Amino acid sequence: MKSIFKVTGAVLFGMSLAAQAEVAVIVHPSNGDSLSQDEIQRVFLAKTKTFPSGAQAVPIDFDDGVAVKDMFVSNVLSRDTSQIKAYWAKLVFTGKANPPKTVATDSEMLSLIAANPNMIGYIDAAKVTADVKVVGTF
Amino acid sequence: MKLRSLPAVSLLIVSLPLSAEVTINGFGSVVVGVSDDLNFRNNLYDKDIGFKPQSKFALQAMADLGENLSVTAQILAKGADDFDANFEWAYLSYAVNDSTTLRAGRLRIPFYRYSDYLDVGFAYPFISPPRTMYSLLFSTYDGVSVLHNFSLSSIDVSVNAYAGRVEETFFSTTTPTAGKLNNAMGINSQLSWQSFTAYATYMQTDVNIPVVTVEGLAAQLNQAGVPVSVTDNLRINDDKGTFLGYGLSYDDGSLVFNAEKSRVDIDDSLNLVNNQWYVNLGYRVRSLQPYVYYGEAETDRNTTTAAMFPAPFRPGIQAAFDGQMYEFTETGLGIRWDFHDSAALKAEYTKYDDIWDRNAATQVGSQDHKESMDQFRVGIDFIF
């Protein structure tokens, strides 16, 4: 919800590039869970705080305006940005939950996920490295 | 800005440890409206464009104190209150585990589907939820609440059980009276499955609202020889109040459907049982969401109380009850445009139709002088 104005250009540019791309949902290599799209949604929408195995699940999101975030919201969460904003407004202004912590860059995302067995994130599928495990591509 | 009646919890905010992570969010609405120049059902607007009745601004601070303890305070300034700021929420929250949370402080009474975020226009399609249904003008209590979430196979269940007390100015638009709801207890359960959400809510409380006109009427009747035990059936003095509500919604991302129904009752008082319901249908096309709704509110007639009075008084008592009868409908047509990630523009036309005549002198049962009122509003809701 911050500094929307200066990133608008980047969003438009990113969207045109992202049209062909895919988003990969990633976890720590030691994570043995397989996750359906529904289970990924539940983690990212704060409907559950655990992986199917019972281990704690900590979702990591991107800042607003990062191109892959729009792709994640539409391909994985199957919603549009304003619906997601309204969804979080319901939870935030009733004190029930806060949105996931966010990062600004792909390298931050990769290093966090590679270092934390409880975290789950996502990245442009073309940028996946061997340090993380892909649980789904959308 | 005048801050009234801060719950003790809010004082904690000023003495937070420096290490606490504080999140600040906010929301607001700027609404302009115009309506027929009628005093119809506490009409909020008139023929001159009004900005204040439904505009509002709010700030919320949430501090994570660590070890599953957090503090949340939300300050809301409503145009209707001259933008006096009030604490709508102020509470300590303790997460017992992933599925159970205890809260204590000032909290929202979960009467309706949108109660928890009643003021957050950005979170729902309407400019404000239908007035036929959202008729109770108080919304917070001071007390405790247990939130429990769990899943039954693919159904998500959320239960909120609460207890506390409400001190408010009741009947604020007709006979403003400082009153209390003591021993308020309630439970709200919500089930979500795929695109469907259903809820049911029940609350009961001891109601004390000494409305001047009713107190005066009771005193006069006592002087005329009617026993206090009989006139206590008029006064709102420690009478059991109950609220029962339920609703169903559907939202598959495109099609949106909502229906709610409720019943409000205050036993043994000069007050009629209120019933209200509405249905709402909307459809999202990209950033546009047109919607329609239709609602009705009506009272049940009470003939049992008058029968308790000595015969000469019965017609007068019955007239006092019948004078409170109402039945009206609300038809709304609007559109929401998400022109920005964090802001939505809405335009809404509402038509109100009286079914019972508002004139108390008219005989109950007639439908003469049926009145209507048109209202048009445009608003922007935003979050930050």
C-alpha cells in the first residue's frame, strides 16, 4: 500500500513481460510436503499457519509493485489485486491477521527461503536456483 | 480532537517497549449524499448535498509485544460525530495457540456479517451496508472474547464467544438516552466452504435504558393507581434483550451474493420486536462491480402487554405500542469501481418505501399515505 505512484511505470512494464512467464512456489530443499494450489492459497491468505506435515509455515510475499507479485496473485491466489487488498483489510482492521512479511528483490526471496525450512515463497520460474525446492509452477 | 472514555488497554500503547514492532494502518471514506427533504426513518441526508453523515477516517496501530501477545487500537473519527475521535477497538490479544486467541478490552459486537469491519467501506461493495438490516446504532462492547478457528475436512469454522458490557447513548436518532447493557453474552459461528460462507449469531443481555418519555408515562400511570409491577412492563429496566441473526453469502470471484436476517427483542418493555432482512447480488467485471439489494424491516404487533393493564388504560397503552409500528423496504442499485489498488469509487441510488404510515394517529392496518424517499450517494473508500 506504499508509494504506489513511483512504481506504476515498473508495474506496467513488468506486466507486459510477465504475460508469458510462470511463477514458481518455492520452499526450503528439506521440506518434504507436496502442496496443492488450494493449500498454497490457505498459507498465503493466513487461513492456516502450518504445512500439511504439521510444521509451521511462514509465507513470504513481495512488496507491492514487484511484477511477479501480480502474477502470483492472479495465477496462484486466483484473485485480482484489489480483491486481495479488500481481503486483508477485513483481517487487518479486525486484528485477526496481518499480511505476510514482504521482500523487495528476487535475491532476498531466494536467500530467505534457502535458509529457513519453515518459509514458503515464490519467484519467477526462470529465476529458480538449486538452493530452493519448487512445490508448484503456475 | 476529543478522546472519550478510553479503555484501560489503550493506555498501554504509550508505554510500549522500544523493541515492539508497531504496524500502523488506516482507512476512510468520503461520502457525499443527497435525498428528498423528508424526515423519513431518521434520514441522514436532505436536499442539500451532505458530506458529514457517512464520511470517516480511522487509524489503527498494532504492536506485537512478542510471546504471542499483541495490542491493537483503532481510533475512528466519524463525520456524524463532528469528527470527534473515538476508540472503536482497543484490546490486548493473546494467541494461546495457532487456533485460539483470547482478547480483552474494547471489541466489536459480532451482530452482522460486516460488523467486524463495519466502517471499512473498502471491504464491501456498498457505500454502507443496507440500513434495513444494519439498524442497531451501537457496535462495541468492553469485555473479553475467545476466537477459535478450526477445519472440518474442507470447511473452515470460526467461533467467537464473548462477554462484556455496553454503555452507550441508545436510540440516538429518536430519544437519545444513556443506557447500559449488562451481562452481555454472545456467540458467533461462521462456516466457510469453497465460495460459500454462512454464519449464525446470538446475543443476550440485561437492558437498562431509562427513556424519559417511557419513565414519565410509567410514573403517571403509577399515580393513577396502576401497580409498579404492571408499569414495569413498559420501562426498559433490567429486561432481557436478545439478538438472533444469520446469513449466507457466495463469492466465486465474479458472482457475489449476500443475504442476512435478524430479530431484535427487548422483553417486558414498550418496545416492539424488530425483524429485518436483505438480499444482495453483485457481479465483478474487471475493476467494476455493479450490485443491487433489496431489504425489509418490520415490527411485530404487541397486544399482550396492554391486556395486563386495567381496562380503562388498555386503549392508551395499545396506542403507545402501535405508534411504534413500522414496516419499510429499501431498494438499492450501485456500482463499485476499483480505480486504484487501495481506493474504490462507489455510486449508489437507494429508494425507501414506507408500508405502514408513520402517522401514529392513523389506524393500524391501513396503508394510506404511503411515503417514499430517494437517496443518491457517491463515495470513495480507501485504505493505507
